[in-house]
Amino acid sequence: MNLNMGEGYIMNADKTSVDDQMGADKLYREGLEFDTKTAQGVLTEDMPKKQSKTTVDGSVFSMAEQRDY
């Protein structure tokens, strides 16, 4: 498909319309190169979530109470 528009196309631009197909009816969709399905296995499972620290660490409160500046 040649999209190089030559001088004939440019010079006749005032004789065409925005509603012309201009080759759009010749376009086609190619097939997929690969499928988008994921295999269910160990790599797609979530790790078990364990909370290692409390939501607000106690040291935050002690730093907030320090007034030695």
C-alpha cells in the first residue's frame, strides 16, 4: 500500500471531499501474534500477605513528643 501522495493528489485536493474513502476500504486487520490469556500457575498467584509492623509504629509518637530542638 503506497501512502506517498504525489503531485496529482496535491493538485486535485480541492476536488475531493473529506467523506471520500481514500483507500480506507482496502485496510484489513491482521491476526494476533500471540493470545492474551495467562496460564494459571505459581507465577500468577499472590504471595500471602503478612503484616510485619503495626499500622503506626510507636517510634513515630515518641519522635513527635521530642521537644529538644
